[in-house]
Amino acid sequence: MSDSVEFAVDVSTSVESIGALKAKLKVYLESRPQHWRPNHNVVVKDIENVNKLKMALYVTHTINFQNYGEKSNRRSELVLELKKIFEDLNIKYHLLPQEVHLSYVRSQDSTAQTF
């Protein structure tokens, strides 16, 4: 049964770091042959807003779709391992600065002091 985990990394992430990410994922998946089939794929799907690399990890479970609880547990462990790898390799994603508009409307009968 196939599964995927989509994620985004900062576009400034080096090609070497992405290679290390792929290597660490391979080691993790191959160390759990009872959970994952050996064929997996990490792909770069898109560059978005000139600051985000959208990526995906495609894996195949060794169980079928009927055992949803076990599938969910394995996927959860995989996502946590992915997070750990991001931390180990210092791979991050930073949002672009966001524009914020604030407005204040004061009612006519309001006598309270505002700051």
C-alpha cells in the first residue's frame, strides 16, 4: 500500500543537505523492512513564491489498507523521524514577511481611554 508525506523546505537549502536528507531517509526506511518496502522516492515537486521547495516522500507499506490503525502508527513514526532528520541537518522553512493591516473603529459613546 502506497503512502506519501508532503513537506516544504526553504529554497536556500543546499543540494548537499537535500542529498543528506535522502540518505538518512533511506537508512531509516531500510532499517525497518517489516514496515516499509525498499522502494521509496523523494522528489522536489515545485518551487513556490521563490522561497519554498515543495517536496514529497513516497513510500510503500508492507501491510494492506485494511489495517488502518497500524498504517497510521507507522506513518506517524515516519513523520517524527522526518522532523528529527530536519533538526539534525538544520533544514528549515521560513515564511516570507507578511503584510498586516490593522484598523480601529471607536464607537461614539465610548469614553474609555485607549492606548
